Amino acid sequence: MSTAGTAQQTTQEQHVGYYVYGIVPSDVELTEDARGIEDRDIQLIRHGDIAAMVSEISIRAAIGRPEDLAAHERLLDATAPEAPVLPFRFGSVMADADAVTEHLLEPNHDTFTAALKELEGRTEYIVKGRYDEKAILEEVLAENEEAAGLRSQIRGKDEITTRDLRMELGEIIHEALDAKRTSDTNELAEAISDHAVAHSVLAPTHEYDATHLAFLVETARRESFEKCVDDVARERQGRINFRLLGPLAPYDFVVTQR
């Protein structure tokens, strides 16, 4: 190869990094359709009992588009039902393959190996419930005389002249929803927890969220877990609308540092 060709190759290599998706056991084999950010091929960098799932990425490219996050999660979620995986935070990039081995896999080998053993045969589900707005507001007003009285004073009147009353009513409803969210979350966790190894309460993402829970579930018990969630959703139909997401990578139980 000419000197000019060598220099060009070196320059290209300097512009390429390794995006790290997560850690898996070293005996995992990738499927042909495993793709990463920018539709890149996925590679495994193995060291001892563990391996890092990586793909090459231009270090000049900005990472953060919705499709980048979707690709990151899609790979991890597809892996989780087949093998234990330690998901990395979105945006983890290392300089080259040697850096992945020397600075990531080698010093953390035993810790990662132990964590993967804990996750063997387990996957995550998210149970998210959102109150039916009309139903929950009627419930709050029926239970709270002060709120019902304020609504009566406001009804049919100008928004400007009833501004303070509306703010007061809004605060009462907000506090009531917080209390109901806590109660419903605890009730749901208790109803489902027997079908899961562990659960974690997640922050609400909407003012009418009733519950937002992550569950770590044995792969062998996925069917019974899903059935339990269906039963719970049916019992609360008309008051809370549920969504079940999963199986997923265990983002809320094991998330590595960058």
C-alpha cells in the first residue's frame, strides 16, 4: 500500500469509534439481522466469559435522533428474551476495540459476569396505566366536598372572574390524583408481584398517569405474568386504561454507567 493510501486509512480510522449497546455472555451468537444505529452491523468483542455488543460509528456524527434511540433499544429488546443482557446507557462510545477490552471488559469482568448470572432467564416488562380523565375527575368530585363546591361556583361563569377558584380546584385535583396514583400503584404492585422477581416504581410521565411500574419476570413465567396483568386491567376497565410493554431489556434493574 502506498504512503498516501496508508495515511488515508489512518485518517478514516481516527474518525471511527465503537458504539457500545450492552454486555452479554461470551457464548452468545448474533443473528444475521442484528443491526444497530445507522443500520450498522453488530459485532461482539469477547473477553473471558463476557462480550460487548458494538458497532462502528462515525465520531463526527451527532447521536441523539429518535431513530438512533429506537435502534439502540430495538437491539437490546430483541436480545433480552434470548440471552441475559446488561444494557448500556444510550450514547456510550469508545475509541476502538482495544479500548472496549482494556477499559470496559477487562476491569469489570467479574462484576458483569455476576450481573449476567442474576439476569439469566429473566426479562423486563413495563405496566403503565392512565386514568380515564372523565371517570377519575367525577370520582374526585364525588369524594371531595370542597372540590365539588368549587366546581359549582365556577360552572357557567367567566374564566377571568373565577381564576382564583379554578386554581384552587386545580390544586385539590392535583393532590387527589397524587394520592390515588400512590394507592393504585401499591395495589397494582401487590396484585402482580407474586408473578415477578422484582418490581420498580417509575416516575409518571403524564398528569393522568395512574401507575408506571417495571417488573423483572422469569422467562418461564411470562405467560402467567401477562395473564395476571390482563386480569387486573379487566377489573379496572373504564377507570384505568392499561398498556403492557415487553419483553424488554432490564433497563430499570441493571443499567451500566457510561
